[in-house]
Amino acid sequence: MITQTGTPPPVIEKKINIVQGEHVVDDDPGTVLTTILGSCIAACIWDEIAGVGGMNHFLLPGDGVGARHRQPGNDAMRFGVHAMELLVNGLLRRGAQKGRMRAKLFGGARMIKGLTDIGELNATFAEKFLREEGISLVGGSLRGEQGRRIQFWPVSGRARQVLLAKETEQILQAERTRPLPRPAPSSGAVELF
């Protein structure tokens, strides 16, 4: 659509907030995915040719790591292994090809000194996962001691990060208390890669 002045109308941004245990895949150029991270990781992966991308947000790398931090009723949605597979499979279903996928990783901060550095474990896991799957890591910001607010435009791969000024205790508390979303009903089909 062209306006009377001959210019295209502005794109209206649709913001979608991603919380712990969620992932979103989208192909709308007006979509911006957002999240706040402490020790958690958000993987932002896209295929520019297919015009699709997505983001996840996970708390722990996998079942063997961080087991003592589990709470009753936790499910796989909090774990990086599951979150990364869901995101990549979601992209593949929407026409992306693994060989064209690019990724930016954010998060993995060390939020509390003296305890197990979950942020480091998360960051190391996410980097290794991408390497093993042949997905190019082209940017992002991992580790450190500050929380981050992330915005990601899934069609273009553009990302913006704002470091949070030592609000680490608030971020850590938010990561601990956010309820897990209920998984969407599945057709039962699982695609392994």
C-alpha cells in the first residue's frame, strides 16, 4: 500500500515478550521479540532468505546440570537442550534451512558470586550446541555480571541489547518466580536433527 504522498506506510511493531521456558518463531517484519535475562540465555536464530526467525529463553543447559536448582513440577521447557531443539525445529517447519541459519546469543551473566556459575554453564552449552548443529554464531553478548534487556527482529536478524544497571537481584528474583507456560498441545510428531 502506498500513501498519497507516495511513501509506504510505516511498519507497526508488534512486541512479543518471551519469558523463561518459551520460544517464538515469526515471519512478520513488524514483529520484535523481547526478553530480560540474567543467567538465562536467549538464542536468536534466523534465516534471512526464508524471512523467518525466532527467540527462546532457557534457565539451565540440560538435565544433568543444575539439577539441585530444580523445583517440583519443572518440565523440559526450562532446559536449553529442549529449548534449542524446539526453536530450530520451529524454524525448519517455517521454511528455514539449517545451513543458512545465523544466531546471536545473549545472557549467561554471573548473578551471584560464590555459587555455581549457571550463566557460564548456559553460555558454554549454547555455543557448543550451535557449533555441533552447524549454525553460525554471528553475534550477541554472553557472560559478564549484568542483566540484559534484549530486542530481536526475527525477519532481519537485527538485535539490540541494553545492559541493566546492577538490577541483578531483581532479575534473579524474576527468573526464579516466573511461572512456566503450559506447553501447547502437540500432534505427537517430533523431528530430531
